[in-house]
Amino acid sequence: MMLGVVSALGPASWTIRTGLGWQTEHLVGFFVITTLACLAWPRRPFVVGCALMVAGALLEGLQALTPDRHPNLVAALCSAGGAMAAALVAELIVRAQRRRAKKGPTSTLKSDSIQNSNAAG
């Protein structure tokens, strides 16, 4: 996470580039960071996503204070999109796990028929 902050606020020559385009880099970078944060705090993925959206916007705004960088609204929106996409995926996974936990263990037809034949014989 610190690498991202240093890369975002340091000199432009310190910025890590992949060749995919800065929009894609912002989206993928915040998707990965949000996914890792949601793994650490899985109970509230949207809170994590919103916090990282704010952090991305703050980092973009702070670039106005650096001599060779400038803030970009599109970059902030790409970052926010990556954070929200990861939070949405995490929320869907958490809801599916909760639903599965409420249902309890489910058995398959094959295992049911084996148990029934063992009980009968």
C-alpha cells in the first residue's frame, strides 16, 4: 500500500507503469488493493470499497501539491471504479457464503442413496 502512495505522490519518474495505459493501471491497481483489503476485513466489503475510493480521490487531489504532477478526475474515477468492482465481487461472495451457512450442509443424491442402502442392509 505504501508503494502505491509513494508512486502516486512521488516524482513522475517513480510511477510504476505496465504499458496497459494509466486508466487500466488505476482500475486494476485499486481492484487488487481493495480485494486484499476485503480479505483482511471481509464483513463489510462496501465500507472497505468506499474508504479506498476516498483514498484514491485524496491521492489524486494531493498530486496538486507536487511540482511535477497534476490531479486528474478521470484517474480518480478509474480508481473508484476498480475499488467498487472489487467491493461488489467481495460482497457477492460474502452473501453467498452467508446463504450457504444458513442452509446448513447439503448432501448430494449419491451420498443419500449410499446412506440409505447402508441403513437398510
